[in-house]
Amino acid sequence: MTSTLFTTYQSAVKTRLEEMKRTAEAAIGQLEDSALAWAPEPGSNSITVIVKHMSGNMISRWTDPFTTDGEKPDRNRDAEFIHEELDRAALLDRWEHGWSLFLGQIAALREEQLLTEITIKGRSVTVIEAIEKSLYHNAYHIGQIIYIAKQYRKDQWVSLT
């Protein structure tokens, strides 16, 4: 039997993730395609880089989390930080892939799995720790996406709240 605490937690995580995703998409939606590869200053990341990194992280962490290490051997994390221009459709396809994996794992989660030990970068963590780590990671980078979009748009920025 599923507890109220579990369903409340699962629903809260799903709701927060969907809110984060929509907020980032609203910021991205205020930019023309070329602005997605813009960085506020040399050495800083563009929205394209952040999206590639977030997606790569979610794909790695949430593909087969119960049977494989969350840092997949075929992930090329360094390549996620290479500045490039991708068209909006390609970038958003990558974005959707990562989010659908993560949200799908949250939706499929069973209460008894919350305390299951999984491995990320060779380190054992509970599923709940992995979820919380991903929530933190995504919130951090979504803040960056919003900041970059706001810097680019300047006085033409439309508040997201």
C-alpha cells in the first residue's frame, strides 16, 4: 500500500520539476535562436551549453538508475561545455529527452524504492538523495538560464513571475 507521505512527496517533486522546466522554457522563449548561444562574457556559459549539460546529466542519472551507475561511461561531460550554435529544435529535443527520462522515473517510482541504494560516480546514495541532488542541480542551472536570458534581453525582459 502506498502511503500518503510517499504520494505527497512524489507529487511535490513532479510539480517542482514541471515548474522549473516551464520557467526555463519561458525564459528561452523570449530569445531568438542566435541568442541561445550567447554568453554574457568570455568564459561563461550560454543557455545552449547549460541545456546540453542539464540534459546530459538527466540522461546519465535517470537511464536505468537501479541497474547502472548514474555516470554512464558513454557520457562525454566535457563535450557538454563546448560552445556551439544548435538550432532551437535540436536544442529543445535534447532538453525534452532529459526531462522526459527524469519525470518518467519519478512517475514510475514506488515507495519501497526511495531508500534503495543506487550508484552515482561510484558512490552509493539512496534514491531520495539522488532525487534531491537532481532537484538542486536543475534549480541551480535554471537560475542561470533565467539570468542569462535576462542579461541578453535587458529592458525588453518580461518578468516570469
